[in-house]
Amino acid sequence: MLKAMPKEEIIGMVLEMYDARKEAKEYLEFFANPDEDGKLEEYKKIIIEEFYPAKITKEPQTRFSVCRKAVSDYKKLKPSADKLADLMLCYVENACQFTYDYGDMWEQYYTSVENNFDKTMDFIAKNDLLERFKPRLKQCVEWASPCGWGFGDTIADIYYEYFPVECD
């Protein structure tokens, strides 16, 4: 369809999308001027704000839907695997640190973090980034260890699937 359209029509359509859809604008701006680090920091801020708001008077929201959307929106920009892994890990790190800092959470909270930790570890392993992110992954295990509902055990089990030498 696009190949059959005249160049002027395609330009017009792109400009219309740019004005009409926030996602299209963000994608096109990133495509024209890719700044992976800048965008990564922008999306990390969204995630961190859910657990540790910048304003002291603001309560943490811990909305996993907001965190998942941040990861999904960043992924749509087609960043490098190491930058995407960094953002995915930022989500898990903040969730693990939050429960470490504030005490036991509810079961669904732990289940969601466990599932995301598993997905993150899998993505990192598939992209041959385990050694690069190992200290941060291990920190998640340490933050999870004193928590209830078997959370610490599950996070450790997932970690040791990828680093079995360390379980001895």
C-alpha cells in the first residue's frame, strides 16, 4: 500500500500521525535522533517514581501496570538489547528494594515481581548479558532474601538457574 503511494502523500500521512498520536511522535523523533541513553533514563524515572516518588509528600503507587507500560513503550523504540535489559532490571530492582525497605507485601505483589524477574533473567541470558548484569541481579536476590511468602526463595531459585556454580 505505501509503496504505491506518491511520496507527498506518504509525507502528509507521516506528519498527520506525528500530530495525532503521541506514540507515533515519540517513535519518529527517536528514529530521527536516536538517544538510547536519554530515553532509557526517561523510562527509568517513570519506574522509579512508582516506588520512590521524588516528592517526599507523595505516597509510592507501586503500579506494576505503569512499570510494564514503560518497558513496553521503550521496547517499541527498538533499543539495543543491553539498554532494554537495563530497563527491565530497573523495574525488578526497584520492586525488590521496595519490599526490602518497607517489609512484607501482598502475595500478588510477589508473584508479579517473581514473574518479571524470571522474564528479565531469561532476556538477559538470551542476549548474553549475564556477566554484565550479575551484580545487580545478585542484589535483587539479597533484597528479596528476608521477605515472606517464599519470595526470597523463588527469586534465589530463578537466579541460581542461570548461575548454578554459586549455589554450592
